[in-house]
Amino acid sequence: MVKNEEISFKLRLTDEEWENDEGGWRCSAMKIPGAEIEEIYAEGKALHSEVYKVDQKQEMILWRSTNTKPKKLTVL
């Protein structure tokens, strides 16, 4: 019998993944069954969940802050 083991990895999202029309970053890793985002960092600091929204269905991390979006995100 095969055990389901948790896998964790780090992604870096940049302007290449940014979608202006959606206001967020494409994150195709969300296609992986059971994928969950634990934390998101910008410039080495954890972002508060109020400034972004994870849209699992659209495979996007949407920017919800009025502040300028970071140039890159690190996603765990």
C-alpha cells in the first residue's frame, strides 16, 4: 500500500507570472492535488494574509493591498 506523504517546496513568483487583468500571480503548483500554501514572503518578510488571497480554482495569488505589489514572492 502506498502512503500519502506530505511534500513541501518553495516557489519564487516574479513579474513573469503576474497577470495584470487578474491582479495576481499565476501559481500552477496549485494544480497538484492537495496543494496548500503555508506562507508567502516578500523581501524576506512574511506577508499578512490580508494583503493577498489564494484562489485555488483559478491557480492565482491575488494582490489585495493598496500598496505597490512586490517584485517577487517566495511561496511555501
